[in-house]
Amino acid sequence: MGTLMIVLSAVTPASSVFIIVPGVIALAGTGSFLSFVLAGVIGLFMAFVYAELSSAYPTAGGEYTMIGRTLGRFWGFVTLVLVFVSIVLIIAVVALGVGTYLGVLMPNLNAQWVGVATIILAGVVAALRIKLNAFVTGIFLGIEMLALVILTVLGFIHVERPLSSLFTAPQILDTTNALVPASAGLIMAATAVAIFAYNGYGAAAYFGEETQDAKRSIGKVVVWALLITVAAELIPLTAVLLGSPDLVGLLAAPQKIEYFLEARGGHTLTVLVSLAIAVAIFNAVIAIVLQAARLLFSSGRDKTWFGPINNAVASVHGTYASPWIATIVVAVLAAAACFIDINLLLVVSGTSLVVIYALLCLGAIAGRRNGATANGHYRMPFFPVPAVLAFLALVYVAYQNLLDASFGRPSLMATLAIMAVAAVYYVLFLARRADWTMHAPEEIAG
């Protein structure tokens, strides 16, 4: 249960609804409902993939260990670099949102310095004992779920249009602010962002070494985290789209969820919910720092870098049993990233998830064939169908991003550039080193 609380906090459904969902609505209009439904289906397939791989390798290395053990050392290291860069930048993106929601009480806050303060405070909490982190994130998670319940109730008690309209007649605004049909291409392009909104359920593997009977329980945690996340994001989105008093006003509003809250709940409720979202964002920063620190810790324990660096990031605090130096490194890097332009942060981290997911799908298939996942206690249903369908969907999403010259294509290029740098490091330093070893759960226990 503690692991589930931390994982859901890393997903942070409320932050996704208030920060990511408006972007999907802006891109696909009411077609955002279908985007989130499709993303939920892909997410379920990916949850099966994550569950199978994480039950075989419930280690702090997460995707890095899973892919390295199933696809080979090269792809493992490329994944390590890609995940670490992305996760540090995501911490900065999320933390920068705190100032926006605190601004309802304290206008003119400097978003960058608020983000830095958020990350530093979250880093201090993350360096403490994992049980305390589970307790803290559990309380904050309850607060953000309450905000989503309020949003849902406000929408469903003021339904203005039928649910069928979201399936049969998705609409978007044209350049003259007139409602026109949302194209299938836009809905699919928005699906890539919706997948990102659900992401985080696979973080359970990072806490496998601190979870009781991880090999048997981690797979269940992953699947339950995905199911809860889809419900916690899709239901409020549906409520907003059906319950908004003016669809044109909602789609045209720069702050879409705040527009809905003001229209249905009034200013006071909007302020209270905004403060709850600030809490949710802080909670997410704690959970993601926990995740990133364990990834960095795992890489040091595996002797991925150089002697002093490995020893430092692989050290564990004597009292709190946490990777405290790795936590400090992650917090410092993420705080520095707050001063990078937000659009650049989004471009660099935007499509890396598609590549990571695709490698996981291939890893799950390869793991069955080469026996690398034979010791896992979870087996995805209807293997290999979920992995194959998820992989094909991800290829299509990547293709849609390639067609998008404004964001998708630059983001793909940034992802490929990070992978190329990782490949060069591997060839020059790691390929012939015998001391670099990805630890398996039984090796850690020994």
C-alpha cells in the first residue's frame, strides 16, 4: 500500500488534470475524451508489460535494469540516460507549476524561484526514510483526490450535453472561434500527450527493493496504479466537457479548468482547489525525486560511471536507509533546470516516453524468448498481444509526432540526440569494462 501511494503520487492525477489536460483540450477540443480513452487502452497494455518486467526485476534501476537484462547492456545504458535526463527535466516542469497555483493567493510570484524552493524542500523530504515518504505522500494524495472529486461533482450535477456527443461528434474551435469537427489526426496527436498524463504507474519497480515480497506484489501495484489513474483523470475530464456551461468559452479559455471552476463553483472554491493542486504538485515532486534518486543510486551501484562518482551516488544514509547523495544530486540538477526555458524542457522530454515504452514492449517479448523474465511471478494475459499492440500504437504515435513540425519533430530529434550521446559514451567507456554489472534482485539479496 505504501508503494502504491508513492506511485500514485508520482503519477499525480490532479496535476495531470489541471496542467496536462488543458493542453490536450486545446489540441483536440472535446476529442480529448477519445484521446484519453485511447491512451488508457495503450496504458493498460503497457501496465501489463511493466508488471511482467518489474516482477522479474523489482530493482531500483527500473526501466534501465529491465531493458538491460532483456535487450542487452547497450540498450540498458541508453535507457538509463534517456530516463534520467527526462525525469530530471520533468521534475522541473512539474515544480514550475507550483507558482501558478500559489499565485491565486500571492500574485506576481517568480515561478522559477518557487520551483527551486519546491524542489529543495521535496529533496529534503525524499532523503528521509521511505516509510515516512509513503505516509506524507499518502496524505497529500488524499488532498489532491478530493480536488478531483469536487471537479467531478460540479460537472455531473450540471450536465449540458450528452455523453454520446464525445464519441460521435468531437469538436474543436477553428481560427474564428467557431466549433468544427475534430479530426482523427488531431485526436491521435493528442493521444501522445494523454499517454504522458497517465505515465508513472511503472515507477513501482524503483521501490521494489523496499517493498515486501516485491516479486509477487509489484505487478499488482503497477496494474492497480494504472486503473486508478485512468479513472482519476478520465472521469473529471468527462465531467468538465459535459458540464461546462459554454463549450466555446471552455475551449477558448486560456486557463480551462479554472474557467470551469469559476463558472460552476465560484471564486472561493477556485482558490481552495488551486491550493490543493499546489499541494498535489509538491507531492508529485517528492515522489518523482524519490524515483530519480533510486535510478541514480542503481547506476552507481552497478559501477556505470567512474570510481568516486559511483561510490557517492551509491551510498545509503546510515539512519534513514535512503540514497541521500543521489537524492541531493537529483534535486540540484532539477533545480538548475528550472532556469531553462519551459518550451525547451517540454521539447527535450516530450517524446522520450514513446521510445522508452517501445523498448519495454520489445524487452517483454525478448524476455520470454531468452528466459530473462522466467523468475517473474506476473505474466501478462494474452501474451504477446498487449506488447505487440502497444508497440504498434507507439510507432503510430511517433509517426504523428514526426509530422508535427512545431513540437513533435523537434522533440523526437532531441530524444534521438540524447540516445546518440549515450551510445557514444557506451562505445568509448562501457563496452569493454568488466566491472559494470546490472544487479538482479537475487544478487542484491545475497
